[in-house]
Amino acid sequence: MGFFLDQVVNGVILGSQYALIAAGLALIFGVAGIVNFAHGELFMVAAYALYLGESALGLPYAAAAVFTVIVMVPVGGLFYGVVIRPVAGAGWQKQLVATLAASIVMVNLAIVLAGSLPKTVSSPLAARVAVVGGVHFSLQRVLILGCTLLSFAALHMFLMRAKWGKGMRALAQNRSACAAVGIPVHRMGLLAVVIGSALAGVAGALIPVLSNITPTMGLLLTIKGFAAVIMGGFGNVTGAIVSGFALGLVEAMAMAYVSSAYADAFVFGALIVTLLLRPQGLFGHAVRVS
Amino acid sequence: MAALSRAGATPATGWLLAGAAAVAVPWVAGNPFYLQTATVAMIYVVLAVAYDLVVGRIGALSLCQPVFFAWGSYAAALLATRGGNPGFWLEAVVAVAGAVALAIAIGVPSFRLSLHSFAIGTLGFLLIAQLVAVNWISVTGGPLCVVGVPALAVPLGGQRLTVLSDTQNYYTILAIAVLTVAAIGLLIRSRTGAALTATRDDPVLAAARGIWPLRMRLTAFSVSAAFSGLAGVFAAHFQHVVCASQVDIPINTLLLVMVFIGGRASLRGVITGAVLFTVLPQVLRVADAWRLVIFGVLLLVMVTTVPDGIEHVYAGVPGLVRRLLTRMRRSVHHGAKDG
């Protein structure tokens, strides 16, 4: 039983990471209409910002983590200006190539600037272990889960209550109608990318403590985040978050009980089966094509 | 007037010129590295033209093209190293038949999905195939690869020709590339090709006209897989080694770039894209560490500045020639008047 609960904790932590990435992807798709194939690279940049904050600036972990999230705001703005804005309104092929190109640039720039050897960061919380009901987890994991849930609560409040948040939801429903009533479409897109980038920043400030930082760490994460977005129903932020956690749990269980080598096969198997049973995703609405 | 009609006939002339240039490569390429790069470029011509049949002709963003390519390579490598080296024909039959079977197995469930979901669904199959290639060590060698694949043997009329030198390799893949381009070119000009385009542009209308969209999509997907598998057979013998990296995302990304920057559903655009994006990263080797950064930046600039890729440039050429000719003629007339 203890072993099983340990795996649940592992799954939830993995899921937090996927959900943070998936929420940003879903938001950017909903508001800007673009699938950002470089979203995992924003996470990678955030992880290097954390490393930089700790090692180069000598900040303690908490300050470096806050620094990371703050840095990701202008990074997101820059990303929007250079990559997203030039292809906003273009065909999906151009958007796809543009974000893939951005991913290539970011990964290889990281290799040139930081080297391909893994870097590590440390947090005082990682070594402190709490035992609750026979389940051991480090306080860093508690922090990850807490911050993730807090971020989602803030995002939810923003989307439901704030004027700009309501504008974003309206945009996700009908772009041209929004433009007609004077909602600033492009500024909304910029805001969505900045929020998505900040969410990747939250993940980048928390997760690398448990693993290594490498230039290619974001590649598979983009795909799993994207898988969660599709599984949740395209552009549906809540669906993306729930599916992110679900995929994390599937991966942790497959890793523990079946085979660590084939764990990812179960993740994508779960995705494919979900899509076959519900092509519109878990939370999407079926659309009749005719 | 004669000049004008010649400008209108550039397509046929262009194909002949390109063919002649391709045949001449071994004489022009001064060193083996250039010839090997040209050979790799031809592999990518086959892959990109086959891929465009799916992405360009039926508008389905498949992300599992390397599966068929790697299947062809693994099948050929295993037959050659452990199956008694039966030669090209049997390897090609196994590769093509297996690729078609795989395409149908992946295609039937995946084509239930719409654009983005289809992309991620096929990507899922790619990642599963990659995991199998990495972890099924007794067959694929896992991270150690299948090594020692002999040179390609082609049994021909009782004899057994071996493709050894760089030049022989180049002409072999050139023949496969010409075959692929010709076959796919004929296919897209046939009634089936029109049905494919109809399925892409309006599946509902196509279905109303008696075209079964799923059948059309599976046809394109299978033909595309078959040629990718064939390219895989050649690649295994050319590289002498087959690794799991052959069934990885970067190959698909490169194919996407070749097709989209080249111009979807345009044979000449896609072929140019394939050659350009094989050669470009090699040329950028002068800036070793920075080469992929520069490659990505170039890509970003191209995609944001050239509207429909290379095809757009080609499509502009006849008009440009005509305008130049009129201007020249006008200046000649003016010159005559002044004189």
C-alpha cells in the first residue's frame, strides 16, 4: 500500500509538470490560435534561469525561484514578438514551422551557451522529508504541488473574473466577433503567451530540483503537454490540466508496475485509446462535420 | 513571340535540366564528402516527395513518417546480416509490404482524428516505435544499433551486382528517386490524384461524389509509406549501420521543413526543399557550434518572409521572364527610335 501511494505521489508530481505546460499550450491555442511547439523550450529556458540565479547570482533557492518566474515574463513577451506575432493569422503550416524553428534555435543556443553537460540546482527543501500515513515525500514535492495548484487557482480566477480573462475566453470562442467589438486581439495573444511562459516558469523554478537541467529537457515535455491538451479537448484549459495529471499518473504507474523503459509507450497508448473512444477529447464537445 | 512560348514551356525544360544536373553530380563533386551529401540529399528527396503525398495532397499532418523509413532500414539490415543477404529485390518487397501493413495499422485508427489530433496521434505511434527500437535489444541492438550491414547486392539476370563505390551508391539512389518522383507524379495527375485533392479540399463534397475519403487517405498514406520503406532499404546499406535515431522526431521535423518551405503539393518545390535543407546544414558546418542556431534562424526568417515557400519563387519565374523580355524588347524599340 505504501509503495502504491508513493507512486501516486510520483504521478501527481509528474502530472503537475505536464499540467503546467499543457495549461500554457491550451491558453495560447485558445487565444492566439497557435500550437506552440517550442513551449517545452520555454520551460528549459526557465530552468537555466533558475540555475543562473543560484550559481551566477548566488541567490538562495526561494529568491532564485521567484527570479525565474519574473524573468519568464519578458522572455514570453520577446517570444511573442519574434515568433508568434509574425505568423499570427497565417496558415497552420507556417505557424508550425515557425514554432519548430524557434525550438531548434532555443535548444541549440542553450547547447552553445551552457554546454550539453547537465547542470544541477539544489533546494533546502529537497533533503527534508515528511512522512504522512507511511508515505514519504520531500518538502520540495509538497512545494511543487502547492505552487502548481496555486497557479491554477490564480489562472482560474483571472479567466473567470478579470476583464482581460473574460476577453480571452471570448476570443477562444469567436475571434472575428471579438475583433468586431473592439477586443485587442493581438494584445490578448501577447498576454496569453506571457501567462503561458510564466506557467512554464513556475514549472522551471520547481521541477529541476528533482532532476537535471539539459538543453533538450523540454522536447519530450512539449509533446506530453500537447498530448494532454489534445486529450483534454483542444483549447480547453481545465481539460488540459486534468489530462496532464492523468498522464502523469499513468506514466508513474507504468514505470513502477510494468516497465520503466516502456512507460512512455503507456502514456501515448493512453492518449491514442482516449482519442479513439472520444475523438473530441475528454472535455471537448463533439462537432458534426457536414 | 518565339521567346514567349519558350518561356511558357519552362516546366519540361526545367525538369530535363534538373535531371541532367543530377546525373552530372559525380563528375562535378570534387571530393567524396560532396558526393555523399548528394546521396543523402537524394534519400531525402524520396522521403520528402513521399511525405508530401500525405501532408500536401491529402492535407493530413502525419508525424510518423520515420517509422516507415526505419522499418525499411531495419528489415533490410536484418535480412542482410542475419537472413542470408538475399539481395535488393527481396529486401525491397519485405520493406514495402511491411510499410504498407504498418501504414494501414496506423492509418485506420489515426484517420478518425482531425488535424491536430491526427498529428499527435501519429506522433504517439512514432514514439512507441522508437521505444521498441531502443528497447528490443535482441533484434534491433538497442543503443548499439544493427552494425556491419554489407553493401547493397542487386541480383540481376543470374548475376549479383554489388553497389560499392560512392558513385554507384549515388546512381542507385538517384534511380530510386527518379522512380519515386515519376510514380508519385503520375499518381497525382491520374484520376486517383484528383480524388486525393478533392478529399483534401472538401471531404464531404468528395464523399457525395462517390469518393470514399478514408480509402483515399489510406491509399496516399500507404503509397507514401511504401516509398519511405524503399528509401530505408537503400539507407541501411549506404550507412552500413541502422540505429534507433532513424525513428526519431528530428527526421520528421526536417521533412516538415522541406515540404513546407518547399511548398506543399508542389513536386518541384518539395524536391528543391529536400536538396536545400540537406545541403544547408552541411554548408553551415563552417560555423560549427552555431550551425543549428543559424539554421533555425534562417528557417524562421524564411517562413515569415516567403509566403508560399520555394514554390512561390518558381511560380513567379515565368512572369518575371515575360516582364524582362517585354522590357528588353521595349528598350530595343526605343533604342531603334532614338537611333
